[in-house]
Amino acid sequence: MKFVLLEMDRILRPEGHVIMRDAPNFIEDASVLGKAIRWTCKRYPTEKASNGDKEQMLICQKTLWRLSE
């Protein structure tokens, strides 16, 4: 999974968005990796979650890296 996220980071423009929808354990791992490559990530429940299905949505935004002074 980390190689997929790194390739998405390479392709994605700064301030671009990635939307993922999957099982909570996958979303948790993707959120940790996303934060490691300096994305801002937020998790949301899906409409299936109200029906008893375990599924979450993760929306991440690639940030523009700047040098600190």
C-alpha cells in the first residue's frame, strides 16, 4: 500500500485531493501513511455505515512543502 500512496503523491499536484473508501483498518493504515508524507487527512463515515457495514471514507489533501526559516 505504501508504494501506491507514494506513486499517488508523485502524480498528485500540490493541494490536490485523494478520496479513498474502504474498510476501517485499511483507512487507518492509509491515514498514517498519508500523514507521514505530509498530507492532511480526514476520515468520514459512509452511508453504508448506518446499515451495519463497516466502511469509511478518507479524504486527503497534498500540501505544498515550504522551507522553514
